[in-house]
Amino acid sequence: MIDCMPYLEAHRDELLEHLASLIRIPSVEGAPAPGAPFGREVARCLEKMLTLCERLGLRTGSMDGRVGWCEYGAGEEMIAVLAHLDVVPAGEGWTEAAPFAGEVKNGRIYGRGAMDDKGPAVAAVYALAALKDAGFVPARRIRILFGTNEETGCQDMAWYRAHGGEMPVMGFTPDGEYPLINGEKGIFTCTYTRRLAPSGAYRLTRFEGGTASNVVPAYAAAELACPAEAAARIAQDKVTVTPIEGGIRVEAQGVSAHGSTPEQGENAIGRLAAALSQLPLEGDLADCMAFLAGRIGMETRGESLGLAMRDEVSGELTVNLGTAAFADDTLSLSFSIRYPVTKTKDDVYPRLTRAFALGGFAETALHHDAALYLPPESELVRRLLAVYEAATGEKAAPKCIGGGTYAKSIPNLLAFGPIFPGDVVREHQPDEYMEVDRLLQNAGIIAAAMAALAG
Ligand SMILES: [Zn+2]
């Protein structure tokens, strides 16, 4: 058992400077340029990382400016650590430090990407350098893959897969949490539309709500051209009706939550549909609101759509109606539907199609991410948990989540770290930081995990 901590402690300042230099490059996706498919800053960040790896004596490679890697050791087989160098935009509200300065203070390194995922990427590089320095001879090559498009679609790893990039026999991505995520639900991101031929005294002129399919909408609004007395027909909690010229405006409040846990929110679009269905509508509009209110409404498990299912390890299928839009007499709804980790596309998709066909809706967009699951007794789960337990002295159990991580982007990976249970999470928020001690601790765990998988 190699102890990498002395090397990591000795290189603490260098590691921090390395990370700060990457944080100073605002690698938010930008316009494609020659050799920079995700924008110049993203490409610059990847080049910088590869230069730093070379300086540490690691072999490097890259594919089309989309994915880079560094590698150590020999052997037919390869194990991988996958991290990403792109970041989400800084956003508003930074008070402790500037988002792209890489400032170290109060035992923390601040900046966009410090935790997600430049910090873990640099921790992995120093972990590998530490193993090399200790003369560790792995039986499998150890490769750190640097992706550049995790935040905006994972086209980096899709490209790597499609263009002959070598696949690991096992690996992990420090872009999730500890102890270990061994299951991620399957996800349908889909859009359904239906034309509503105008008829009767109630005409829909506006119906909209939500910001994204994977967020529970906190607000939705509709406007109708209709008789003035309509306002008195709607009586519902958290719904307000305002007379407007020639009709009414109906607004519904909800509670936002992440689309992977819709039961923690309240769906404003479902609430709005329920309110509208109290009106004496006719024709397509009546049908459609009855379907929306009755089959979807505020439900989060798809019961009335006929989608309800669960498994022991990951729980219920969840449905989130994320956005609604109405234009050219056509209503368009987007959903994020997440199914249990031991189920397959075939368990869900035919039911989904049937449910919306019955409501008169046509599918106009569909993206499917298969579920990911490795049972607790599998080799990768056992080895990574053993590393975590040895490093922390805590007995640990793997867990399944509704969200999708970077682990889904290539086969044989699980999300392992960098966030410890109970730690403050500031990813994608202002004042993102990583504690310097946590950074070093991560590097130590990553080195042990590399050795456990490659040794
Ligand atoms: Zn990330």
C-alpha cells in the first residue's frame, strides 16, 4: 500500500497554483472556432492542462480539441478517471471572491470550477504523479480523461466514443459524491405537442410556464378570450384570476425543485391546468385540459399516465412536466421522466407513447439516457468502497440517484467523489469553492482508487 500523502503535502502549493491557473481561464462553452469546437477558452483550458501534465512527466494525448488525456504505466488494459474542464457561467452574487481569479483564502480555493470539476481534475493529476513518483508499477495503464463539454451536453465523450477513443475496463468520475453512486435512473427528456382547434366561447391565447424540462415550474400563466363572468368560475388555492380586455388571465404559483426530485416541489403548470379545467371549455381545449389536469396534474409518479413503477434499489419512476408553451394554436409540453435503475427503455417507452397518444399528443422530441446500475457485489463497487472506507474509517454503502452524472458518458464508470456526506455544496452557485484539505484528501483517495483498480 503506497502512501501518497507525503508527496501530495509536499506539492500542495504547486497543486493549488496549477488549479488556480485553470480557474483563471473562463472555460464556459463558446462559439466553435478552428481546433476549438466548444469555444476558444475551453480549448485553451485543455491545452493548459495537457502542458501541466507533460511538465509532471505524464504522457498526453487529445482528440480533436474535445477530449484530452494523460496516462501512466503500461499494459493492454486501461482504467480511467474522467473529469471535465468546462464550467457553467459565473452567474450573479459572488461576494467572497471573483469567479475567475483562483483566489486562496480561509483554507479554501474559490472560483467557478473549483469543485466542479477542475479541482478534482487537478487532484487526479497529482494523484497520478504521486504514484509515478513512488515507482508504482500498475498492471493496467492509468488514464485521466479531460472532457470539455460535460455541462452542456456531453458531446465531448460522445465524440470520443464515436471516433475510436479507447474505453476503460473500469473507472470512475470524481464529479458526483462520496461514498459512491452505483445507480443512476434512466431519463427520457421529451416534448409532446397537440393542436387545439379553436371552438366555443373560450379561446386559449396564452399558456406558458417553466424554464427547463428538469426543473419543477414555480410559475405558469394562461390567458383566454372569454366571457367576463369566467373569472368567478375558478376557485383554487395558489391561483389568481385577473380580468383583462376581452377575457381573463390565470396565474398559478408552484414550488421549484430539481426535476429528479419533483415530489419536493409543486408543479405550477399542473395547477394551472386544474384551474382551467373548472371552466366550461369545449372541443379540443376541453379535452386537452381534462387530460392535463386528470392524467398529469400535480402527480409526480405518473400514476394516472399508467407509468407508475418502482424497484427496491432506486425507488419510484418520477415525472416532471417542466415547460409549457402555446403558439399557432399548438400546445407544447416538455418532460423529464426518470425510471428506476433496474428497468429498461422497453419497460417505459411503450407506456409513455400510449399515454400521450390517448391524450391526443404527438411526440416531437425525445432524448433517452439509459439507466446505469452496478450491484453492490460487483468488482468496481467493492474496490471503490474499500478505498473510501480505508481512507475515512467509515463504513459506507453505495447509493442510487435520480440525477444523471458524467459516469453515463462512457461505459464501466461510476461517480466517486468529490463531495463528502454533509459537506456544503456550492457547485453551479456563487462563491463556489473547494477546501484545500478536501482537495488533498480527494487526491489521496483518487491515488488509492487508481492503485486499487490498476494494481
Ligand atoms: Zn461536473
